[in-house]
Amino acid sequence: MISHAPKIAGYVAAALLVLFPLVYSAGNYDFVMHLWITAFYYAVLASSWALLAGYGGQFSFAHLAFMALGAYGAGILDNYVFLTSLPTGTCTEFGFLGTNIVFLPPSGTGDAAACLTAARATWPEGATVSRFPLILQIAFGAIVGGGAGWLIGTLVLRLRAAYLALFTVGLSEILRAVLSAEIWLTRGQAGMPMSPLFPDGITILGTTYGPAAKLPAYYVMLALFLGTLALLLWVARSRIGLFLRSLREDEDAAEALGVDTVKWKRAVFVLTAAIAATAGAVQGHYVGLITPNTIVLLQMSLVIAMAVIGGLENVVAAAVGAILISFALEFLRTDFTILGLEIDMTTWRLVFFGLLLMLTLRFLRNGVIQGALMWIERRGVGAETVAKRRAAEEAK
């Protein structure tokens, strides 16, 4: 009999994560909330990449490129598109449902808001100007990332193994170079500023939180994390998950048995790219800045390592692994002394992390967290099987 303990533990863990910020009251509250928000962000990336590589067998290094596309897509709307109650007469704009959508020129062309500023000076009192709705910015970022996933999935359908990995490495580096060079639009290495998740603050249970408060951002990222995990679990346990696993095991055999390999390879690229783009857009609004350095190869390697250590063939294990490693890497920043010798953990923490990855690949190739989950889920199955066989033999 397979244990239901992992499922029950999952529900309990989700409930604890919802209640945690309400009962935690230590002096470093904001710092701990920031660690959790960052951990959820990495968990979304690692679990979605696990679906792509662990289930679909598509080893891609472009996951953070899709994340960046989503963040920059949202950032462009945030910086260059505004809604006004009155027409400006000078900006590029058009009316829609009683509202004027104003497009400002890129920042590299001079004073981007000059036309809007001049128009506001002539407007009567009560005229309003607002940024494009944040939820639509995030949705647009997800569409940009998903569209890029569809395009890349179409281009690389015939590439496998190392060829796909090399292609996506090159793609990520090209995108990083373009984002750095096109200062007129992206502001290059200086980064593109993004408004907070709640620019005007928000009231929760009678308490008002400002734009920089951590609690609202915590719940936004937690909702994204839990929603992503639920979607990925549904996909993994459905017929789609079976099709994806068939691609991983033997793509030629799957195609011979009638699986539309082109369709499902493209589908998994689009889905995981859209998830990564959504996470990037939300994280960008939380941090308040997006730069090309977010897609350096080291960051992508970190996401891959999180998924591998957690469990590449289990989206829950990959997510848990990402959360644990996010906290572990932060706690390993603390220096300590052995036999009078001070250990500088700013360097050695990456050594310990690399050692953990090597040991996992050598002795627990299915991942540390996934191995623990399988042991809990199947605990007692062997003894139950032996007992049934013994009872059958005695009945003879």
C-alpha cells in the first residue's frame, strides 16, 4: 500500500507557509521574508525546469533567458506605457474604452516623458495619469516568454542532448549581449527600473502596508509558487506527463507509437518558458530593477543544480531542493574558525555547494529530496508484499 504521507505533508507545509508571516515576529523579519520570497522565486524556476528536462528530456540553458524576457516585457510596459483620462495631443496614443493609452518614446531618445509632462501642464484639475495595470504587465511578460518558447521550441525540435544545450547557451549569451547593448531601450547594465508590486500600498486584515513592505510580496510570490506547483503536478500526472516521459526515454520509439513529438516538445517549451517569464516579471517588480546580469551562465547553473539536488524527475522535490539550497547558501555566508584558522565562507560556501552536487550525482542520482519522498511513500510496501505472498501460500 502506497503511503499518503507525502500528500498530507504537502498540504500541511502549504498551510504553514501561509501562516508563517503572521506568527513570525523576530527582529530580522524583513530579511527572513526576503529570503523566503527569493526561495519561492528559485523554486518556481527549478520546478518548471525539472518538467522540461526531467520529464521532457529537453536539457535547455535558456530558462533564465525566458525569465529575463518576461521581466523586460513587463518593464517596458511599466516604463513606456501609461493610461490617461485625457488625450495628450502630442504623444503617440490611442483611445480604448474611454481611456487613452499613451506610448512614450524609449529613454535613449531624450526626455521620454516630455510630451506627457507638457500635456499635464495644460490639463484641468482632476485629470489622471497611471501606469499600465501591473497584472497586465505580468501577463504580457508571460506572453512574451511563452512566445519566445514557442519560437525556440520550433527552431530546436530536431536538436538533442548536447546540441540543444549548446544552442540554448548561445541563445542566452546573445540575449544578454543585446540587453546590455541596447541602452536606448533597456538602459543596459544600469538596469531597467520597475515599480513595486503595490505602488500605492495595500491593506490586509485592517493593516496598511507600504510599497516596500515584505508581507504582500511574500504572499504574491507564495501564490505564484503554489499555483505553479499545482499546474506542474497536474501536467506531470496527466497523459501529457506520460507523453513527455516517453520523449525522455526514447523519442524515436515514442514517435513510432504515435506520440506527436513535435507537438509535445513545443508545448513543454511554451509552458515552462511562460512560467519562467511570469516569475521573472513578478521578481522584477519585487526587486524594483532588472539587469542583464540576471541571465549569466552561473545563475542558470544554480537553477539546474537546485533541480538536480532536489530531484530532477519530481517537480515537488526540485522545488523543495531550491528552497533548501537558497537558505543554505545564505546561511553559509557566516565565517567561522577552526583550530585558530578563520574560514572565509564567501568563497568556501560555493565549494561546499559544489561538493554536495558532486556527491548527489555520484550516490543519489535521483536527487536527495526525491529519494527521501520515495522512501516515505513506499515505506512498508515490501513487508506488505511478503505478508500477502505468505498468506497466499498458506491458503494453498
